[in-house]
Amino acid sequence: MTKKNYRGYLLAANPSNPRDELDGAVILLLSHTSETAIGLQINLPFEHLTLDSVSANLGIELDSTDSIYQGGSNNVNKISIVHSTDWTGMSTVLLTEHLAVTNDVSVLAAISRGEGPEFYRACAGYWMWDSGQLDEQMNPQTNKNTRYKWEAVPARPEDVFELSGSDQWRATLEACARHQVAVWF
């Protein structure tokens, strides 16, 4: 059973984690239940993949050089748009008061018309944890065999949209530390 629901939280890979594809990752958790957890890595842009090229393949003209981010290793052909809540569509899922995710082309069409969300980030693929895996990684004291540890902080728009790469990872770790200290007192 899930001890705490981290939906709408940012997870920052602990610096002591193994050096692999999740090294330095910042993941926005979209879903967290006792059966599964799903998240989008939001800090690792593809070098040569832009939102306008993906939109053009869908027949949507978008004047944007925004990067597509490597959201995770599962279903890499699926694009999810994390965005501010000043725009919502039929399939939009609210994550927090200020953050949402949309998984259909309606958000791209709205952006192309200048009617979309003010802030957005496109991610291809997603990460998924099976039954209890993430819970164990969030609390390694309960399972000493886990290879991963995550630091968590409630997601805020500025944490999601203002930075990327290792700068976003470091800033998220700092936000996690401040959050942890705040809940102690």
C-alpha cells in the first residue's frame, strides 16, 4: 500500500544513485498508487528533436523551436505536454492547482493558434514503476536492497519550466532539502 501519494511532486535522483539513464533525473509524478507510478522526466532535452517538427508531422503548424524532453523509456512515441492550468482541454489531467498534463493534439493545436497554455514542456515517453517499487525507493530504510533513492518536493511551475538539464536537477535537490527542513519544524 502506498504510504504517501507523490502525484504532482518532483522527484530528484539522489546523487548517490547508480550512474545510469536516471542519473541526474528530475521526474514529475503523474500518478502514484499502490499498483503503479508513472512520471515524466522533465530535465533532459533531445538534442535534435523540436516541438515544431513533431507538430508538423501531425499537420499542425507551430512556430516553436522548443525542445522535446526525454520523458522516459516507456512508449517513447507518446508525447505528453506538461503545462500551466491557464488552458485545459477535454483530456487534461490536473496534477496540482497550477500544473496539468495533456496527452492529445488539442494542446498543440491551441498553442499553434496562440490560445494554449502560457507555459508548457513536451515530453516523449514516460517512466513507470510497478507494485511498490517507487514506495521502496522513496523510503530505502524499509528495503536495504533498493539501488535508487529519490528526493521529493511538491511541484511548482517555476521548478518545472524555468530550468533544464543539470541546473534543473541541482535546483530541484535544493528545493527538496528546503522542503524537508520545513516539514521537520
